[in-house]
Amino acid sequence: MKVTFMGAARTVSGSCYIIECAGARFALDCGLHQGNREIEKRNWNLDEYGPKKLDFILLTHAHIDHSGLLPAMVSKGFRNPVYCTGPTRDLVEIMLLDSAYIQEMEAEWLNRKSLRTGSKTHKPLYSIGDAENTIPLLAKVDYDKTFEPAPGIRVTYKNAGHILGSAFIEIEYDHEGRRTKAVFSGDLGRPEQLIVPDPDAMEGADYIFLESTYGNRNHPDKERSLDELAKAIEYSYAKKEKVIIPAFAVERSQQIIYSLFLLRKQGRLPHDMPVYLDSPLAIRATEIFRKHPEYFDEITREYIENGEHPLDLPNLHFTESREQSQAINESKGSAVVISASGMANAGRVKHHLRHNLWRPGASVVFVGWQGVGTPGRKILGGAKKIRLFNEEVAVAAKVFTINSFSGHAGQDDLMNWLGSMQGRNVQVILVHGEAEVQKEFGDLIGQRYGFEVHIPEYMEVLDLVPGHEMAAVVDMAVARPRVDWEFLLRDSENLYEELRKRAKDVQNRPWVDQVDLRDRLLDVNRNLVELISEM
């Protein structure tokens, strides 16, 4: 088996592994690269995937960092099956259409800007038409039913317990008369997570491709999460202000609704406090969750059988339109507002923060990881003000952080799942994690279980031959292009020296011009201060 790591190698996005074995060439996952500009440039490196040469794609789950590049593959000629579970198929449909809309809108915005400056125009990464052409390729498979997508390759989907319909994938093939098995964890969930069952146990493997997002830490328990959420509600309800919850549309929004259902049963959610799910994508995702109760865990199904659906609340309102969303901020009194995006860097939640972040009685509840440079990360870092829609907004609301809603397994969960392989000759490849976390986690795996651990680089080619050491080929100039800090700093110094020279002439210009230039320089310096604080 030869594996090329197209993403999620020392990063947590762009999951995609091109696999060649038993005469077939296929991909496992096909995710969008998300992050800084250098990371996102990888989305355009489509020829390296060889879309027309892929025999099929195996999809672990619907999250966009695992599925979001599928329409781009289709735009480049991919026309073969994409295997996934039923819920994943339904969720992928709405998520890809939403992603395509964003791609088109961003290209349109850039083109308006380019036309004003006479610059070249931009094409979207893919179009809504590409997303629509992807949907018919989605082929439904069931858990625990082995199938052959190509001769000599046997595939079994197992419940990963991450989100609805998520799977870890077992691939079996014969190598020189010996049956070989590779397991790809996808994103592995946590035991006792809301809505979905616990992850299935692993039954043996030669190679394990293991996610490592939280490989260096564990999550707080569920009850502490409910207590923190109840405190935020109590705080803002007493002051007649709003509770703003930035949440991702798929999985996290449904978990929050479920948690509010539990608080209501405990008498800790005021009966007259409205709850708004203000994200069209989250609304459609919630409807898909309700469509697939057979994928719920036993506790959730018992609630439903007793006439209590955890995704129902008497005071829950779905706000589809922009006008309905705007009306939330015009309304008086307290409310819970669940809105995308989860890092507060896009979508309607930015408007809710603009209207409420400066209010001392309001609450902001973060329920997921906040990326570096995002408004959410800045608020959690103690910023006194953040910039929203080119306006400085004071941070006066009370900020709550709830870390236990994560759908990813923590360190102990990952180690316990891997522990069923103890005493076997297993080789572990760590994917979907930050490099520092993977190093710490890999050392722990080696110390406790004695497994050989490998941490691949972006675009690395790994040869896996049973009974042999893993053989990797990597071009570091591609994997991690060198940053020439000396050149960058020298260039900055030269620019500031030129600025100093020109400032002498500026003093003779009209006062209005001087003030305008001063304000622009202050903006540059403010950005520089932020950059320095992150270094």
C-alpha cells in the first residue's frame, strides 16, 4: 500500500489520503484546507490529486475539512462513486451547496475589488453547479457491511461516534498472499457524547491512521458543561440581556439544543426565555438529524419513545431569513442565540456580537476551539476591543468557555481505543493534529504500547509493506516552504525608512490630508502591535 498525504498532515484540515493498492487508486476523504493563506493555497493544487485517475472515494463523515473539496474534484473530471453512510450523504449535500455558495460569493467580492483596480479576475474554487453534480455520486453504505469497491479491496464502515453517520474505515487487501488490514479513524468521537453512540471497538489492524486533534489533553465532564451553560443563562436572564453562542452548524448546534433540553428538564432554563437557532445551514442540519433517529444512541431514542425529543424545545425558533435574524437584535429582553460560525469569524454571529458584545449584562459562550487570529480567539485572549465590520467593539459581555462539547476523543479516549491492539505488531500513523501535539502523543503511544509511530508531512509518500519498516519520501521544500525572516524584516525596515523620508514632505500638505494619512498609519501600527503580540 502506498499512501500520499494530501492534507491533515501536521495540520487539522484538508483530510485526504491517496491510496494505491491491489491495482486500484482511490482517496480516503477529500477535505477543504482551512487556515492561513499558505494552507488555503493547497486547495488549488488539484492536479496533484489526479481526479480523473481516482477509482472511488471513501468518505468518513460530512465535516467540510473531510468532504469540502469533492466538488473541485468533480470540476476536474472525477465521476466515480463516493461511498458514505446515509446521514453523511444527506449532510454532505447541504454542506457542499453551502460551501459552493460561499466560494462563489467570495470570488464575486474579489472580482468587484479587482475591477476597480484593473487587476485580474478570480474564479471560485468550485461552483454551485459543481456541488450539484457531486450529489449523484454519493453512494450509501451501512455500518458493519463489508463491500468491495474494487476487486481485491474489502471495505467496512464502523461507527466512529463523532457526528451523525461518522465512520472509521477498515480496508483489507492481500499482499503477496497475506491479508493486510489498515484502519483509518477519521475523526473519532468521545464516549457518552450527546446524540450519537460510543465509537465501536477496533478488532485488529496492521496499520492504524489515527487522528490526534486532542492527543495531548482531555475534556471536562458533561455535567460541568451543563453547569457552565446554566450559569451563562442565569447571568444574562437576570439582566434581561442575550446569551450569544457561536456554534458550528453541524453537530455542535444540535448538541447545544440537546443541552438546553436537559437544562429545561432540570428547571434551569427559564420557560419564557426564547432560543433562536440563527443559521440556515444549522436548521437544515437539525432536520437531517431528526430524519435519522436510527443513528442516535440508546438514551436519545428512549427520550423520543417517551414523547420527549431532545431536539425540540417549546420556545425554540428557527430563523431562516435575514430579516428574522435582524429582528432578534431589535427585540427586547433576554434570549439564547445559537449562530454560526463557531469561531465568530463569519456568518450571522458577527452581527449578534456587534449588537451585544459591548453590553455588560450579555454573555458570550464559546463551545469549541478558536483558531489563531479569529475574533473568538481574541475575545478568549482577553482583548478589550475587537474589530467587527470595520468598527471597534468593546468587550464588556461576560465570557464563558465550555470545552467539553468537542466531538473529538481526548487523549485518554484515544489511548483506550488504541489499547485494544496492545501486544500486537501494529504501526501507527498520526494524522489530523498539530505537530507539537502529535509529537507528545506519539511519545506516549510508544512508551505505553511500544508501537512504531510515524508523523507524516504534507505531500509525503509512505510505502507500507507488511513486516517492514515504514518508508517515507518527502520533499521538505513542498511540505514546509522556508520562511525568509531576514528578508521580510529587512523589507519592513526599508519601507519604514522610506515612510520617514516622505513624512517630511507630508507636513506641508493640507491638514485634512495629513489626518487621513495619520489614521491609515495608525491602522498599520495597530496591525503590527497585534502581530507582535502573537509572536
